[in-house]
Amino acid sequence: FAGGLEQSGYIIDFDDLRSGAEVPVDPAIFPRWLIDNEDVWAAVPLLHFERLVGVVVLSRPTISRRLDWEDFDLLRVAGRQLASYLAEQSGHQALMEASRFDEFNRRIAFVMHDIKNLASQQSLLAKNAEKHADNPEFRKDMLITLRNSAEKLNTLLARLGRYGSGKPTELAEIELSALVTEIAKRFVGGHRVEIAQAQSGIVKCDAEALTQAVQHLVQNAVDASHNGSPVFINVTNDGIYGRIEIVDSGDGMTPDFIRNGLFKPFISSKDGGFGIGAFEASELVRAMGGRLNVESRPGLGTRFMVTLPLTATHQILNANNSPESEVA
């Protein structure tokens, strides 16, 4: 039935079909129940670029009459117009589904990156355990690291569970020095991560997102550092903005890589790297109204700077961007 209408493209007058008059398609393609239903008047194929996207079956009007060539022309134009609308809707739905898959794949890429970092930490912990397992202090630090790893995995599961929930992001007032202190604790028993300066500074943001962004940057600094070379974290406050700096003395990056590769996904200077960490950190910080800057010199090391408006500044910026302030 569908194939015959698509091939012919003709509008079918069922009165002609029932009377045995000549019709432009093989009558055998039509279901018997459709022919036997006297209320069925005509069938209009909906063709879009010669492809059948649907069929409109018209019921007999209250005042019955014969279809003429003007009716057929009008129905043909209306059918093609309707077919274009249906094709447009189908294309729109396909784009929406593709967009959702793209977003899901992006989230999975971020989660895989986090899992890779956890695996790297566990590998380093196991390697150090071979040397220091008899040291009570090391065992104490190892338990802390294992606990932190379990918390990270639970956080990842929670993030996946919230995918597509549509719940708005909850903002909270976060003390930057306390946040970096907790992040530094997660590296205890592994690489040395030291807080060199910790000024007080409160920002209003998504705590989980900020933690995730800073942790990515610290992990990147750890990966770039040589054995025994510590990573330093500084928290400063100029009264308007709070700033978190992550400094390493690794191999550094070239200006070309910083400009063309650092903040792009799937481009990494590390063997086996996903190229996700810096990109995700940049996206998260930007979404919170902040900035992520980097300074690096080959052979000397790298400094990442996360800058966020302090709570008071955040309130002023929001007030200036409100509809009332625009009217005023």
C-alpha cells in the first residue's frame, strides 16, 4: 500500500475504486477494510522529495460530491506542504536526540577521565605501598587516600544518576581555603600537594563543580611533576575576586599548545591522556562566572589561576544584570 502510493504519488478517489473505474494504481494494494468503509472518500499521499512520509485519509463530506481536477491539484499542494512540515519535525527530533547523545557522550568522557585519574592514584598508592607498607604513618595516609577514592567514585555515580534530571544547580557559599585544604588531603599518601598560601575568601558557586575543576587542575599538575617535585596551591583575595593558583615545576607547555590545544577536548600533551581535564575545568569555571588563566614556560613549569568573584562582588554583578537595573 505505502510502496504503491510512494511510487505513483497519485491521490486516490475511493468512489472510483469501488465503482471499478480505472485508477492510476493497482487496486489490489489497498486493504479490503479500507475499500469497504463507505466513509473513506480519498487518500492523499504525503511526499517529501519523492519519499512517502505519511498518508492522509479523508472522510466523506456531509454534502457528498465528486472530486474534480481542481480538487486533486489543491490536495496535491496541501499534501506536499504537510509532508514538508512532517519532515521538518522529524529532522528536528533527530537533531534533539543527537544533541542529547552528544551531551551524554560528553558526560561519559568526563567521567572516564575522572576514573582514569582514580586509577592513576591507586597505581601510585600501590607502588608506594611496596616501599613503605611497614610505616604506620604511611598506612594511616593510605587509608585516607582509599577513603577519598571511594568518595570520588560515589560522587561520580551521583553525577551519572543526576543526568537528565533537570534539577537546577544549587549554589552555596564556599570558603576557598577550606575547599583547597580538602582537595589537598585527597592526595595524601601519593604525590606531595602543599598549600603555600591560604587567605580567606568566600565565593557563591556550585561547590561540586568548583571542587571538580580545581581537582582536575591539581591532578594535571601532579601528572606533569617529576618525582619528589611538589605541587603548590595558593589562595589569595584582592577584596573583589578570590583566586586559586596551582603551581607545578614540571616540563611546562609551549605557547602554541596553550593557544591551540590545551583547552580543546581530546588533545593532550601526555601519553595516553584524554585531553579532558583542562577543558572541563575551563567549562566549569566559565559557567560559574569565573576565569581560568594559565602561565607556562617549557622546562620551568606551569601555573593555573582560577578567578571567581567573591560573594559580595557576585551580588553586585547580579544586581547590575537584573531587569530592574536595566530599566533604571
